[in-house]
Amino acid sequence: MSCLRKLTNQIQTLNNQSLKQNTDRNACDEDQQEGVRGIPLSRKLCYAVGGVPYQITTVSIGISLQIFLLDVVQIEAFYVSLILFVSRAWDAVTDPLLGYVVSRSNWTPVGKLTPWLVISTPFALLSYLLLWFVPRGSMSEAASVPWFLVAACLFETLMSCYNVPYLSLNMFLGGDQRDRDSATAYRMSVEMVAMLLASVIQGQVVAVYNTEKQESCQQLDQAHETAQSTSSPLAASLQETQKAFLTSALVIGALFFLCSLVLFLGVKEQRAPMCSDDSVRPSYVASLKMLICHTPYQRLVLGFVFSTLAFQMSLGNFALFCSHAAGLGAKFQHLLLALLVSASISVPLWQIVLLRIGKKTTVFIGLSLYIPAAVVVACVPSNFPVFMTMCVLMGFSVATVFLLPWSMLPDVVDDFAMKHPSCKDLEPVFFSGYAFCSKLAGGLSVGVSTMTLQLVGYKAGACSHGDGVVTALIVLFSPVPIALLLIGMVFFHSYPINERQSSQLRDKIQ
């Protein structure tokens, strides 16, 4: 009897395992069948809206945090550079680690990536609000530096917990390569609108700052002005600006929450193509080695790094360039709106162009447009009509670096999957590595820019600056980005996947 009972238990165990395998296989087959039907428009739109939180906070920080720390909190430029660079470097380092951890996550009833999005959202939202809170009333000025350093690192870490799974979600929407490219175009269009909205909100804050600073500077004794930087206004004169920064943070936080909710409710994860239970999960070091040795990923990442560094170097100094080099600080918001509106409009146009002439050719045309625009602005910075026209041209070029590299990345993932069919679930590692390079470029641009301004004598809160500061801003806005952009274009030229190879990959996967 005991032998019969053991035999019965073994048979039952085998039946349960077989049932589980059949269930997983059926789920995979159902997801692939839905993929054949394509991605519904509603899912594309909800997925696109999910990119708003990261972009709207990133743009707000990029536009205003440097000014906020330098002139409102009045931290020395060296410490501001330290805060911005360390936080970006920390963020860049954590991205690949999070990508690996996410790739090792198991499927849940709501998916593999969605739990990360749900858990990280409220904490990321709270940490963003801390960035714009000035704790001067409760701690010394020396303690403000570690306060903002910890707040910035905490925010970047929590946003990585949101952004890495979100970017990887592109491979789990269902559909084929063309559907994923379409979803990427929707995402970029919505993200450009988010950037536009963030620029409007932060533009109002910068306008309040410029008004208060101008009033404060008018109260200074004009007889003490020299060719060098003058003394800074009192911190008490910027109380309204502090309130404006905090109010904008609350508005952006509300948008963060609403857009995250749309993503959670509107997107259901689908298993990736060629899903299988017989997959190999390499270690973290082995995963990074495989990615680094994959030639298409190498070339695409290097081109993306240099082109992103070029644009972030230029746009990161856009507000200071308009205020101190061009003398158009009062019109900064109009110039930024022109740039972002043209970028938003051009994203769907570039999507149409890449379908006709290919992704590599499109990225070359788009990036090339920035070079003459930057040269003209550097030569005649004070001419508002010319500056406005060149901002429109810059917007068309900025849209290229937002759309094309992210549209090319799924091709690299498919190419890797075909060459390493036993290695699955590495999509988050690919996307996190891409995000790592983007954030590293942003950290380098901010760190180099702020340190350069420190070396040429920039003083926080000063009403006017010497010729050295003006020259440095011109160099950081035009010649340096152009050189970096040319290097990036060289790497894009060596990117090996063309339209014919991409089509072959699509046919093999189907």
C-alpha cells in the first residue's frame, strides 16, 4: 500500500508539472497571437503617457535646478557642480544594476515590470518635492550641501526604479517591430509635449526669478559696479522665487501621479517574442560582458552618448546663455517654447521620414541641422528674430536624437536575441544600459559646465558678469556641442544594422 501511495504521489506531481508547463506555454502562445494582431492604439497612447513623469521632472531639473541652487539657495558653484555631478553619476551607476535586478524578476498576475512602477511612484514623487524645499530655517548653510546631495541621489535612484522598467516595457507591449517603432514614436511625441509643458511651468518660475533679481540689482549702488561680477543680492529678496519653485514642484508632482495612473490602468504586459521556459539567466557581469561585446549595441550606444552629451551641454546652459551672453533673459521662455514646439511637431514627421529612407539616413539628416543653427546663434546671440528662427531649427534636430536612437534599440535587442537564442529576459539590461549612458552624459555636461563657470569667475546671484563668463557660455553652447555631435555621427555611421538587415530580423522572428 505504501509503494502504491508513493507511485500515486509521483504521478500526481508529474501531472502538476506538465499542467504548469502547458499553462505557461499557452500563455506564451496567447501573447504571441495577440502580438500578431498588433498593439491597440489605446495601449500605445497609455504607454506613451507613462513617459511623462520622467521627462517632465528631468526637464524641470535641467532648466531650473542649477539656477535654484546657485542663485536662490546661494550655494557656491563648486558645491553645485559636486551635487549635480555626483547625483547624475550615482544615477548612472544604479541603472545597470536595476536593469539586471528587473530582468531577474518573476512574472506576477499583473506582469513582470508593473510592480516596479507601482511601488516606486509614490516614493519618487515625495523625493522630487524634497529637491525644491529650502531647509535654511532649520539647518545651517553648510548643511544645505549634504541635504540637496542626498535628496538628488534619492530622487535619481527612485526614478530609475520607475524609468528602467518603463523603457523595457516597449518590448512587452505585443506586436512586431513596426508596432514597437510606432509605440516609440507615440511615446516620443507625448514626451516632447511633456517637455513643452515643463518648460512653460519652469519658464514662469524663471520669469519670477528674473523679475525679483532685476529689482534687487536696481537697489545696488551702481557706483560699485565693475567689469567683474558684482556682489550678490540678499537672499531675502528671493522669497517669492522660492515659493514659485515649490509651487511648480507640486504641480509637476500632480501630473506625475495622474500619468502614472494612466500607465498602470491602460497597459497590460505581454510576454516578449520567442518566449521560452528553457532560458539561460547569466550573471550580472556576464550580462554586461555580452552587451559590451555586441557590436551593434556598442556603436549605437557610443553614437547616442556623444550626441546626447552635445545636446545636454547646449540645452543645460540655455537659460544662462540667454540671460548673460545673449541679453535675452526676459525672452528665455519664448525661445525655449519655440525650440520645444518645433521638436514636438517634428517627431511624427521624422517617423514618416525614417519609414521612407531608413533610420541611419534620417539620424544623419536630423543631427546635421543643429550645426548651422548653433553657429548662427553663437555669432549673433542678441538678435531675437534670428535666435527664434534658429531655435525652431534646433528643435527639429533635438527631436531626432529623442526618436531615432530609441527606435533603433529594439532592432539591436532582436539582433542579440537571434544570435543568443538561449539568453532571454535581458531586455531591461539593454534599456538600463542605454539609460545609464544618457544619464552619464547629462552628469558630465552639468559637471563640466558648472566647473567651467567656476573657473572663469561666475558668482552666485551676481547682477552682471565679466567677459570670461560670457565667452565660456558661448563656447559651452555652440563649439563644444558641435564637436561632440560630429563624433557621435561618426559612430552612427559605423552602426552595422541597416534597413535590409532589420527586415530580415523581423522576418526571422515572425
